[in-house]
Amino acid sequence: MKTVVFDIDGVLADWSTGFSQWAQSVFPEVPVVTHANCAAWDVRPGMTPEMERVIWSLIKQDARFWRDLPSLATERELRAISELIYQGHRVYFATNRKTPRALAATRDWLEARLHTDAVNVIITHRKGEFCKVVDADYYIDDKSENVDCAIWMTDTKTKSYVITRPYNSVIYAPHSKSARRVSTVLEFVEDINAEI
């Protein structure tokens, strides 16, 4: 059996669209930035730092934000992830969501899409260290810095993948150059299945 770690936001869930839609519901002048046209993960066009603080304050009070995020993963990809779980692989979902009730809302989001209550969610910003602790065989993230850390922390033992997104096409941290780039979650799962 293999140990597989999935990042959530930017890999499985469309955080960019969700956040900008919430922002627009409060500040109608703010444009909706979809995942497809998000040029930079931490830049939100039309929003001041104060506006961002207001939106985060609302998110902290309402776990629906995490439960209602659009999915980036297709139905086929979600079925492929579910199959890994059903086959008995140790599958973890790592996220840096720190708001109250984020853990429960994240579990709800995954359980509804994967059609299983056997989801293991961990809240951490130290995903490389997490890969080392669980002795991960495979790891996928949209942030090359996280992948870089996983490769370094596990001494290249974890086969690490960067999923290509508009905002990360030219960003590479030193170790992540050895990571494999994939366009879809399905490519990642197919690589795992090919080696089982």
C-alpha cells in the first residue's frame, strides 16, 4: 500500500473563484477572479488590504465558505481518488486552512465529492514535514515551494508533483525542478496506479 498526500486548494478546490465571489457579494465592484485567470495566488485585483480583512472576517464566521467551494477536480478524477482510498492506500488531504471549523467543513467537502467518510484531513502549512512524518510515497501541490520542501525533507523519497496552474507556470523552487509537472489530477493518480 502507498501513502499519498493531496493538497486541496488549487489542486482539488477552486479557492480563487470562491474567495472572489464572496468578495464580490460584499463589494460589488470587485471582479470575480476565476481559477483559470488567476495570475498570482496572493494578488486579488480590485481589493484593498482592508477589504480582504473584511472578507476573511466573514469566512472565519461562516464555515460554508469551505464547504461550498467549487471543485477543480472532475468527477472522473474524484472517482480515481476514491478508488485509491477503497484500495486501502493511505490517502491524506493536507491544507493550510486556519479558520474556525475549517477542518470539519473540509471533511464535509471531501466526503460529499468522494462519496466516503474515510477521509484524512490535516491542517498544516508544513506540508513537506508532513510528507516526511507520514512517509509519503506521492505528493501533489500547486505551490512549487511546498513541493520543494517535500523533496528536500524526504531526501527525494517522496515522488512529488506540481500541478500546472496559470499562477505557477514559471515558479520553481530549487528542489522542485526534479518534480514532475502534470496538467491534471488524473495524470497524478494514473502514475500512482502504474507503479502499484
